[in-house]
Amino acid sequence: MNLVSIGDLARIFQGRQLAGGLKTDLTRLSREMTTGIREDISAALAGDFGPISDIERLLTTAESRKMAAGEAAFVTDAMQTSLKSVQENGRALSSALLTVQSTDNAATRQTIAENARQRFAVLTDALNAPAGGRTLFGGGATDRAAIADASYMLAALKAATAAETTAAGVVAAVDDWFDAPGGGFETDGYLGSDTPMAVFQLSENERIQPDFRADDPALREMMKGFALAALVGEGVPNGNPSGQITLLQTAGERLLNADQDLTALRAELGVTQERIEDADSRISAEKTSLELARNQLIAVDPYETASRLEAAYGQLETLYTVTARLARLNFMDFMR
């Protein structure tokens, strides 16, 4: 009987080759268990990459639209927060102004007017507040403030009302500054663009373009109310205490009326937010469906992969055990 054996060096090389193959299998199976995707995509698809390419393309499109929906939601949420701040600010001031009755107390009028000035500054800050590095209420001009700050506008309004000696005259001058085409607000107050900000493409046929700008009539009316009250602190109308009281009361009424328009504006923004939320839900469902379709083509069976991983681990352990025992053999052990 002829015995065929291999030498020690050959055995070492053979052991290393077997161990290397098992380690490669362990690494591959571990990655497949972790990712859930087969390493050899070509074998899984039998060389036909057409279906998976279509799915990957659709997934890429869905992901970009998911990002657009997320960005649109971020922008409109920030808008809603700013408008809420403006509205709450206006309500707080109008409550104080509407309680003003006939009073000769100049200090009281000055305190209320200073409160209006501070709240006007809060309003301009809210409308100029950036979100994600861009201004929200300046239309397409997202790289700069939407409106001038409160102190600048009050200085311009004080100049525009300098010749007025009655409350009615001051109100008319303020209305003209804010509303006249080519007037002070259009040329110096509103710093944004007349065009809306960029479009958010949420699907092939659905686009969102939030068109909520600081020159909206509801916001202009709100600014008028703050400005009228704040001008009293500048002594407008000059030398007319009763006119100042009337001006404060008129400012309160303007803020109250503007509140209703601002509620409607926020409701319109809320509809836009709802559209974005619905689109985001549809995109998420589409992504899930596409991912399931992709997994059907290239996903591994977790139970089968786990079994193969365990088997490979067992084989490697056995190989190490056998190798260790062979390494301890000597001539006397061989002759026994």
C-alpha cells in the first residue's frame, strides 16, 4: 500500500491558504449580515443590471426631493415662528394702547411709546432673522435683511411727519410713507426682492415657492401700528398732548385690525406647511417601496447568511485546532 503525504512546509502553506479563504468568507458574510446586501451584486442579478439601475435612479431622485421637502419644511416652520412672534408682540402692545384714555401725564405717554419702540425693534428683528444662512421675508433676496431696522424707519417717519400738528395728519403721512408706490417704505424700508424665493421641487408636478414677504399688506399694517405709537416718544405731533393720546389709541386700533390680517396670512402659510408635510410623507412611502424592491433583488437571507457565518467560524476554529495539534507532533508521538 502506497502512502501519500505532504511535507511540513507544504502543510503550513496549505493551512494558511485554508485559513485565508475562511477569513475572507467570514469578512464577506459579516458585511452581508451588517448591510443586508450581497457582496457579489452581479451574481445576485445574473448580470442583468437594468432593473437595479432604474431603482437606484428613482431612489436618488426621491432622496433629492426628500431633502427639498425637509428644507422647505425648515424654511416655512421658521417663517411661522417669526410671524407668531410678530403677532404676539402686536397683541401685547395693542392691549396696552387700547387702554389709554385721556391723560395729561407725559411720563405715561413716554413709557408707552418707548415700549412701542422696543417692540417695533423686536418686529424688525423677527422679520430679518436668518434661517439656514438666508433671510426669509425678503423674497428672492435671501442674502440681506428684508427690511430696515426700526430706528432707521422711525427716523424717516419722524422727518415725514415733522410738519404735522394733528393726529390725523400724522396718520396720513405714515400711511403715505408705507403705502405710496415709490414711497419711503418701498425705496428705503423694504430691502428685499419683489420676486419670491427659490422653488422647492417636491415631485415632478408639485412645486412649493413660499411667497411671504415683509412688504405684505398685513405686515405693513402691523408696522404702522408700532410706528404710530413709537412716534409719540419722539414728540409727534409736536406740542399736542391730546393728539398724542389719539395717536396712541389709533395705533392700538391699527394693531388690532392688522392682527386679523396676520392671522389670515399665517393660515395661508399653514396650508403651505401642510402641503409640504403631505409631500414629505408621499416621498417617504415612495422611498420605502423602492428600497423594498431593491432588497428583493440584492438583499441576503439573514437566516441563511447567519448559518453560513456560523459554519465558517466553526470551520476556522477546527482548522486552528488541527493545526495546533499537528504542530505539537514529534517522532516519538508518531511512532506510538
